Amino acid sequence: MSNKIVNITLIMCLLLSVNSNGDNTKKDSPLQIYLPREITIKDKHLSLGQVGIIRGQKSLVAKASKIALGQISAPGQKIVIDREMVLSRLACNGISVWKVTLTGAETVTIKQQERTIRSDEFIKLASSFLEKNPPGISVCGFNPIRIPRDFIITGTDKDISFSPRLVSSRAINQAKVEITINSGGKKIGTCEVIFGLKYNCRQAVTSVNIPARAVISPDNVKIEKITSNYPESVDWKPPYGLIAKRQIPAKTLLHPNMLSPVKSPIITKRNQKVVIRIDMPGFLITAFGKAMQDGRAGDYIKVRNVDSQRIILAMINEDGSVKPAF
């Protein structure tokens, strides 16, 4: 019984001695490295000094801190480093694993410091710019139809600024806003937001049934204001004074093919005596002629000169005289 107690006591002493030596070894290692579970860095190039907390002999600390562990090659990329890799890189650089004590996490997840500019932020910025700088006086609204991607800014803590501007677009009913992204006063990227535009327009709608050949007037047509996806024609005007080509029901939107201009009356008739008039700066010449065709103001007709019997082409003036066409 006493022999068993002695043996157990000896075994316990040996175990305590081993544990004590192991702890001393850790404490007395020339290099101690603590690995966190996760770390964010500014630079894309990784070194052991960025990843872990290194203590120990100054010469070894300086050497170990510079050991490269790779690089982050794409925005949003994460790199995972384990203890085996750290020890392998140390050994490759002449630092024996027996001189190193690793503590902390088994693996370290490393990502690069970055800031994401979301697409909705670009849309808000471009919309605010368009509100202050509308692309046309008749523009009354706009909606984004092409949304940019999120923009990731990596490895920077400098001030970020944006410079929006309106650029030309092939489509007349679209507006394109280009946003320049600046960091520290330097351009680092651009994005585009394209908007579909809304316009204030007018349209003519019949208020009553209009018979064929009736003249269009405020009594039978009203002008309505609408919002359209396309701008109003620059020469648009109320169709007053035109004539309906056919019967048009009430509440009908009028189109140009439904109407025709009122023809002016015939003011010169065939065989009628007319005055041929040439009025130019510094002189006036008149002669008598005979119209060989009927015509309205602005029409070109054939006229025979009474004196020379020569036939000329002349335009009918509002007063009934004619002007030779040269």
C-alpha cells in the first residue's frame, strides 16, 4: 500500500514538472505572436505585423513583422490565414518554429478597409442635381430607368466627394447624369444614372360633335394640359381656324390628319387684267398683263404681258397684283 502511494506521488511530481517546464518554455520563447479572429487592414498587401500582435526579441519582432502573407486582389475579398501558414512563413524566413509561441485564434479572417457607395445614394444625388438643373423648361418630372452598381472604395480614409454633371443623351426624352467620385481631391471613378423624363404638354380635344367642313374654334374644342413621356413640338399651337376633314365626335383627341387649312379665296381669274409689279430698292416698274389661270394669294400663275405678248410666271400678291418670278 505504501509503495502505491509513493509511486502515485512520483507520477504527480513528474507531471507537475513537465507542465511547469512547458509554461516556462512559452514564457521564455524569443517570439510570441497573438492572432485575433478577425482584422481589417488599410493596405491590400498583407504582412505578419499587420495580422498579429508580435512581442519578443526586437530583432526577431522586426524580422517577423515584415514577412509577407499575400495580398487582397479584389474589393470585398476576404483572406483566411491559419497557424500552420504563419509557422510555415516564419520557417521560410529563417525563424525556427521552436522559437515561436502562438496564442489567440486558430484562424484569422482578414479583409480590407472599404466603404460602399450604394446605388440608391447615387440616384438620390443625381435626382437632387436634376431638380436644381432641369434639362428643359417643360420638364415636370423624371424617373430612374438605368441604375448604377454599388461602388466600393477600398483602403482609404480620406474625404469622399461627388461632382454630378449633365451629359448629352441620344434619346430626347432621357437625361443622363454623370457623377465623378473623388477621394482626397483625386478622381477615383465615375458612374451614370439615366432618367426618363416627363413633360408638360397640351392637347386639343373636341367638346362637342363637329361636322365635316366646320371651322375649329374655342366653341367646339378645348385645350387640355397633360403629362407626356415626350416633349411638345416646338411649333405646336391650338388648331383654331382649321377645318374638320370629316365629322368628329365629342371627346376626341385631335390629330393633324383630321384637319386641313382653310383655303384662301380666288382673287385672280383667268383672262382678268392684272398689274405686273417689280418693286426693288431704288426703282419701281409696272406693266399690264392678262392672267392665264385662276389663282389665290401666294399662287404662281402664267401671265401674258400686254405690250410684249411675252408669257411669264408670276406670284399673286395680296392686293391682286403679280410679281414676276426670276
